[in-house]
Amino acid sequence: MVDFAGWDMPVSFAGVVEEHLNVRERAGLFDVSHMGEFLIEGKDAEALLQRLTPNNVSRLADGQAQYSALTTETGCFVDDVLVYRRGEQRYLMVVNAANIEKDFEWIESRAEGDLELTNASDDYALLALQGPRSAEILQPLTDIDLAEIKYYRFAYGEVLGEQAMVSRTGYTGESGFEVMVAPELAEKTARGLLEKGAEHGLAPIGLAARDTLRLEAKMALYGNDIDDEHTVLEADLGWIVKFKKGDFVGRDALEQQKERGIERKLIGFEMVDRGIARHGYPVFVDSESVGSVTSGSHAPYLKKSIGLTYLPIAACSDGTEFEIEIRGRRATARVVPTPFYKREK
């Protein structure tokens, strides 16, 4: 157990590799109740979210969610977020645990009009059921037709006889669901899922495997891969930037950057030489220091050492080799396509 943003969180239960493979091949259950939840409601709720995020909130239908960000004036990240449309002018935003207070203050200080903002982080527990067997585990335990919930959609119903919101979202690159319940139901729900799912190989999963799973799927981690010093375009997340929707915080900076071209980009790499490139290890292109590894690990399913880093745009083409300093020696790495892992449909 470790302290994580003020929460006692499990690093692992049975070991990182075993847990990682269990999610890829069967199913795993994560307690992600540390994530923050904001309610943004009122006549001007959509307008506020359109101003504060680069993605197009107006395209959401009831029961639909989207990946987005809170952006700074320079087009960098306050945080990356999920926005759920619960109904007309009723939205739920899920934010990173370490950024709850910062994010809420950011939103509140920029709110105008007919709005009701609520930091409801203490009102929700969140469990992530991930893996190829997740649907067959969850379906007998809920009255929601899971086949009707498409990717980044959600529905309300009962799970194990209790009220819940179920979304087809996750942070592993696998098919799966996230189940949101009242905090007092968290233990009952988790124990019930683990007990009923045991015959399908369901197991509890800790933080360490969560990190290796999201890295294989090239899902960015705030504070490592994305931050307030790198823009959304540099982070290779330009697909969440909808310039045509109108003005939003950071739009001018991002538009100017797009016109002149980005000078660096977040890329995926695999090690050519032996060694594991960890977060913070120095990176060199043609012997010149260009930054550091943002995320890096041995990938249990792929059985290779992989990672993410920002490179000068001239060095971002697939197959380009560069060096990473690992414990005092330079080791060769190669730019590769991402995501590193993509599940079979």
C-alpha cells in the first residue's frame, strides 16, 4: 500500500506481471474511487464547458461521454478529463485525484451565468472492470443491457441490486466498464463483483499494473506525459481539439502553433539495447540532450521495454533511433507506432 493523492492505494495484490496479464487475458477489477467528480449544471453549463475544454461538448448526446482537457491560455494542460452528458445542461466531469482542488478552482473562477457547480468527489465511488471477460461477468449482475452501451456511452440501472452508473470506458486499452456507485456501496459492489467473477478469472488489480496497462495502450498520464508545459498538439492529442466549434481557452495559442508547426511531439519508443527506460531518464538525439523519458516500463504482455518521450519533430518518424541514459550508460531506443498494444475487435 502507498499514499496516492491522500489515498491509501494498493500497488499490487499478486504481482505486476500476473495482474497485467490477467487483465489482458481475462479480467481485472480496479478501485479508482480516488478520481474526482464535478457536477456542472444549469442553463449555461454547456457554454462553460465549451469555453474551458477544446473538444466539442455540444456534440454529446444524453448518455454519451468524451475525453477532453482543461486547457491553459498557452494550450497546455490544467488536467485531462472525461465529460459525461447526463441530461440537458447536466454534466459530470471526472478529473485526476491529485488535481481535484486545482481543477475545481479553475472552473469556478471562470464560471459565468446560470450555473450550479458541485465538487461531488466524496459522493461517488468508482470501480473499473476491465478485460475481455468483463461483459460476461457484469451482465448477469445488472439490469442494464451492456450490449447497448457503445464505447464512451453510459447508462443508469442496478448492479448487484443497487443503483449505479455504468460506462464503457477505462484506462487499460481493453474492453471494459466503469461502475459508479455511492461510497457506502463500494465494498459491497467490489466484493460482489470479485466473488461472482471468480469463475471467469476476475482478480483485484493494483496501481502498478494499471500503469503498465495504460502505457501499452498509450494513454497519457497527467504529471508525466501531459502537463502545463506541453501543449495538447505536442502531446499528440490534436484529435480532441475542435477549432471549428468556436472560442475556448488556449485556442489562439493552439491555432498559431498548428499554423507554424509543432517543434516537438510525444512519441512511443521501444528499447533496441538491453535495459528499461524509466520516468525521468535523460534522452539524447545525436548526442544532444533533448529531455527525459515521461513514462517507461517493461511491457508484460508485449514482452519488451517501451516508453514515451518528447522528441524534436525531425526525430519523430517511425524507425528513428535515439539514446536514453540508463544508470550511467547510453542505450539505443527506436521510435515506433502507437498505441503499442491494440486489442482485437
